[in-house]
Amino acid sequence: MNISKKARQNAKELFRHSFTNGKLDPVKIGTIARQIATSKPRHHLAMLKEYQRLTRLEVEKHHAIIESASALDARTSEQLGQSLRARYGADLTTEFKVTPELIGGVRVKLGSTVWDGSVRSRLDRLETQLAHS
């Protein structure tokens, strides 16, 4: 998406004003989005899209998606959640998914970072290595 430099700067500035005590404030986000939509400054649609992208990325940084080949027991799920919250903050939310394609192991996605300890990823790496030799 092409966005003007000024629209990107404006979106970043508005994003910086979306926090209260270091956390995204839903009330401020709504107010800012409505203000942009009603006042319609130059390149307002690009600004809104960039603002939305920035807020989405920030929300994703505080939400972990944990995938496993089969359902994890309650104890393992709780331990994994506690370990992630201890490292990335108490406000981290977790979501557990069953993805049989992983074959075994666990894949954790937190924001744009992915830790993949699944059998599927190991097999894919092995296949790539064999194809290149």
C-alpha cells in the first residue's frame, strides 16, 4: 500500500496518543478514529489504514497463539501461559489451538515472532536440506 510520508507520520503521532499508562486505551482509539473519519483530513483513508495497522500490531504483541498437534492438558497449558506472562508481561493473553498438521510439538506465535518446535517444521527443514544437497 502506498501511503504518503505525511499520512504515515500523522498516523504514528495519533498512535502515540492512543496509550494510557503504557497500554492501548480503547476509548482513545475510538475517539481518534472517529475524529479522523469525521474531519476527513487529507489522505484520511490512508491514515486510518496505517493507524489500524499500528494498533493491530500492538494488540498482537500481547496475544500469544499456541498451536499443538493434540490438545494440551490443563497443567501444561497453564505452565506455558505462566512462562510467557512472566517473560512478556502479565497482560499477555493466550489462545490454544489444535493443529494436527504439526504432527507433534508446539508452535507459539507472539506478534510477528514465531517459535516453531513442531515435527512438521523439522521435516520441512530436512526436506529443504536434502533438496539442496
